[in-house]
Amino acid sequence: MDFELTPEEKAFQKEVREFLDKECNENVIAETESMLGEGPYSKELIKKMGARNMLAPRWPEEYGGRGMGFMAETIKVHELTYHRGPFPLDGVEIGNTLLVCGTEEQKKKFLPGIARGEIEFALGYTEPNAGSDVASVQLRAVDNGDEFILNGQKIYNTEAHFSDYHWLLTRTDPTAEKKHRGLTMLMVDLKSPGITIRPLVTSAGLRTNEVFYEDVHVPKANMVGEKNGGWAVIMSALYGGMGGGSSGASRFHFETLTKYLLEEKPEIVADNPWIPDAMADIDIKLHLLDVMGFRASSMSDLGLSTPYDGPVSHVFANESRRDFCNVVMQILGPYGQLAEGSKWAPLRGVFLRQYMDSPRWTIVHGSSEIQRLVIATRGLGLPRK
Ligand SMILES: Cc1cc2nc3c(=O)[nH]c(=O)nc-3n(C[C@H](O)[C@H](O)[C@H](O)COP(=O)(O)OP(=O)(O)OC[C@H]3O[C@@H](n4cnc5c(N)ncnc54)[C@H](O)[C@@H]3O)c2cc1C
């Protein structure tokens, strides 16, 4: 087992780190912390990364990548989240699937633009009656010759208000014997007439959206995979080779908290002898998380990944993040509950937001329960409950 990055990966890590040290400035961080989505500063940063071929390092050079591996993708995610830059970049995630399932024409049309940071996608899976059970999607796409006509609703489509395209799971055959056989994946220009986007704001202040479709026309050229073959595309998107989880954001906040306790409030530690053990536990988890994340990426690069390497690291990353936020709130005590704006709020109230937002990570991209189901059934071969 070799835990060393290759010289090429090390050079990439250094390049991205140095770039973000300089370019991920206060304006970008403020946009990230606002949880309102990518604003002008984030978009500018993304374009600058795109101009340096940093956004999709795994893709072939002809599509704007560097021909590197999943390890490079994980390095990018770690650095971006550590620096509190815009994340996730769903366009790159979609591009990963297009590389496998898209036509040559689609790859040429979308991948270079995504890699340059000029095209962003929003994930359009969830509906009011289709979340974990995504095969229950009802948004209807009716075949109309060389186009589809769409009617229906999506919910919790977080990036829709600042993206260019919708990666949309639709129902093309409502009579299919098995519901997952009647689905089709489409890429929809979000400026198409008939689309309405309405904000939904979570208790943490994160903006997500409801998206309504009313007689929206979508060319068949934007269909990914086969008609009624959307399930294969979604499986590739969710469980194809993947980079592992990253400790980036948690590591940054952990370092901030450690500094705060050492330099500003040593009395908190002096008065609470349980805190050093709790901090050590977090540190252990963050180290483990990095090992798991890089292992999952390395397995993908070697072509050895199983459909459950990603879920294992995903569950651990997201639950560690939630546990970390819980411990931080205990350490900060009642003051930790004060929001930004109060002069008494520790560290500008940033941990309160992190805490309020932390359950999200155990829900999105497949909840922890669903990920455990995948680990148990696909990984361990156990029967479904
Ligand atoms: C802040 C936020 C942002 C999101 N962003 C996006 C986005 O950009 N695009 C998008 O398409 N979706 C997005 N989602 C939707 C997210 O993917 C779904 O919320 C998630 O898949 C769960 O679906 P649900 O909310 O309908 O819950 P349900 O599926 O109704 O599940 C409710 C609970 O039951 C559990 N459960 C369900 N089925 C099982 C089972 N078989 N076994 C055991 N437990 C089970 C779940 O784990 C969960 O705890 C977002 C959600 C949130 C909260």
C-alpha cells in the first residue's frame, strides 16, 4: 500500500492550493457562507479555475481536463472546500456521467464549457413524491417527434436559480411494468419558456428551489442514454466510479476552533476537562476520513472500485461532519447559539450555521439510511429489509 501522491498529483495539489490561497478571497467566502448559491465572485473564481484546467482534472485534455484520475478530483474538492470556495460543482459531476453515457456530440457541446466554468448544471431528481425512491419520478415527458414536451414539478433542486441547465429525470412511460423502466434523462436549458423557479429556504438559511414545468419543449438531442433508459444513466451518475469524501471544510473549521480555544478562550478548555478528548476524537475522524476518501479515489483509478466504496466514505464523511458540529456546539455552550450580528457570537456565528446545516449532508445525494442499504445489499450481499 502506497499512501504517497504521485509527483503529478503533488504538483496539482500545490498548484490548486497556491491558486486558492490567492484567489479564494473574502468575497467568495462570503458568498459560500451566505448559502444562497454561486454569486458573481464565485462564478469568477470558477472561470479562473476553468482557464487553468483545474475544474475537471480527470477529463481528457480534449474536453478541458488534464487526463488525471479520481485522486486529482478528490484533491481539487479537498482544496476547494478547505478554502471555503463554491461547492458542489454539479456541472462537473454531470460531466463525469456524460463521459460515460453521453453521445460524442453531447460531450463536445457540454464538456469543454463545463470545464471552462461557463456551464453549470442543477440536479433535477427529487419530486414531492420521489426522494429516496427516485424511480417514482412523475414529471412527464411526452414524445413529440424530435422533441419532448414536459409538465410537472421538482423540489429541492438547489442549484436551479444560478445554473444554465437542468439534469432532469423524467417519466416517459407511465405504463411501464417496473417503474424504473419508464424513465428518461434530459438536459434542459433553464431559460426555456414554461419553467418557473421558486425559492425554498432551509432552517440554516440555505437556498434551494421548487421548479415547475409547464409545456416545456426540449430537443431530443438533449436526451442522455436511451428513451426509457434513464435508470442506467442515474445508476452511472450515483454509483459509477467516484472520488471519496473529503475532510476539507471540516478540517478548516476544526483548525479555526482549535486556534480560538488556544488563543482567545483558553478558559473554556480549562473549565471543561472533557474537551481535549473530544477534540482528539474529531482529529482522529478527520484523519480517517482522508484515508477513506483517498482510498476510494485510488480504487476508482485502479478500476477496482465497488458500488459500495463511495457510500462507505460518503456516510462516514457526512456523519462525521454532523458529529463534529454537535461537539462544537457543546464546546461553545450557550454562546454558540448566537447568530452572526450579535457581538457575543463566537467566531461570527459561523458554527451555528454549520450546525444548522449539518443534517443536510446526511440527506442529499442519498440519505445515510439509503447509503447503508447499498452497503448492506450491494456490498455485503445481505437481503433487503
Ligand atoms: C437541503 C437539500 C438540498 C437538496 N438538493 C437537491 C438537489 O439539488 N437536487 C435533487 O434532485 N434533490 C436534492 N435534495 C433532495 C434529496 O436528495 C432528498 O431529500 C433525499 O433523497 C431524501 O428524499 P426525501 O426528502 O423525499 O425523503 P424520503 O425519501 O421521504 O425519506 C424520509 C426518511 O426515510 C428514510 N428512508 C426512505 N426510504 C428508506 C428505506 N428504503 N430504508 C430505510 N430508510 C428509508 C430516509 O433515509 C429519510 O430519513 C436536497 C434535499 C435537501 C434537504
